[in-house]
Amino acid sequence: NHAHPPVRPRDDGAGNPDVLLRATNLVTPLYQYAALVVAEWDCRRRVLSRDGDTLLFMKLLTFSTPKELEPFLDSSLYQSFDAESLAAQQSNLHCVLLDSDEPVARCSLWWTKTPAYESEKVGLIGHYASQSGEAAKKLLEQACQQLIAKNCTMAIGPMDGSTWRRYRFVTENPRAAAPFLLEPTNAPDYPKQWLQAGFAPLAQYTSTLQTSLESDPDVTKRLD
């Protein structure tokens, strides 16, 4: 499970930033295209919350095989998700947050064969989707709890196991440009959801589009 280095800046012209987020201390993050990390963990387990005058109860289910996910695959949260990727991408655990027995947020966790980062024991959070900021916060809190239990000292995401697969968030796309080949797409509010859950940026990227193929006279002169 080899991973590219965590930071690979580039410039391809369209001015679309991306960011990798990190939560150590579950601090607050900002975005561009992102993968996240966690430092000091917030270990509170809060499943009760108020939405207007309604008291909601959400519960977390965890799975390790694609077959266990079958009851949820027809829900809107799983329309774009391939359950077989749990095995193919060797995730250690898949988490589903339910509200009134309906899936409202999901993610997968990795704590074995994860990329190295300084002296940290890294846990990864990927396969992410959420229908609301409230559900996202609860899911990410519980995901961090699971990683703490596996002795992880830092959580990074969104990353599906390594940078060879899907990772980071698009945080700005001012021209509403189509994604470049192999670049991720995500709901516009996903970066904000991670920030509100206490994640902070780990690495930032920018994609741009070069529309002119003319040679640079200064470069040509130096080559001559």
C-alpha cells in the first residue's frame, strides 16, 4: 500500500484549489482541496441533539464486509457507492450513522498499512458522505473514537486508504470548471462539515488550466 507524499503542489491554470485536512486536537480547518488530520481527540460521545423543538436520536453502526451493507444500498446516501470497494480497498471498518433507521452519513476507516506522517500513528477517514452538518459532526466524532481505540494519534481525510485512490476535497471552483482527469468531486458543503467537526488543513493544492502553448522567450533563450 504505497502512497504518494502527502503534498504534491501543481499549477494547471483554472485556479481551482484543493486541500488535505488534518485533525490533531480536533482543531478548526480551512479548505482548498483537502485531506484532514486529528491531534488531541475530543472523546465526548454525543448522540442526542436538538433540531428546533425536536429531539433527535442518532445511532452508529459499523461493518467490515460488503454483504453487511446490503440493507442500505438502495438509500440515497449509497447511490454512488460501490460496496465492493470495502474489500478491494482494504478498509478496516465502515461506519453508518442512522437517524430513525435511515442512513444520514457514512465513512470508512483505515488504521493498518496507512501512509507515514512524521512520528504519528495515522488513521484515515474516507468513503465519506453526509446529508447534513449535524450528521457529519456526529459521524466524524465517532470515527475519531474508533481510531483512538486503535491507538491512532492523528486522523487524516478524506482519503480512501492512500493517495493512489480518491482523496482531498475541492474547496473552491470559481469558474465552475469541469474536474481534471483523476481529480475528485464533492458536495460544496463537505469541507465546511469537516471544519466544523474540528479538522484543520494538512496540505493545499491548486489546479489551473494553461491555455497558451506558446514558448516563453526567456526560457527559450536560456535553453539556447
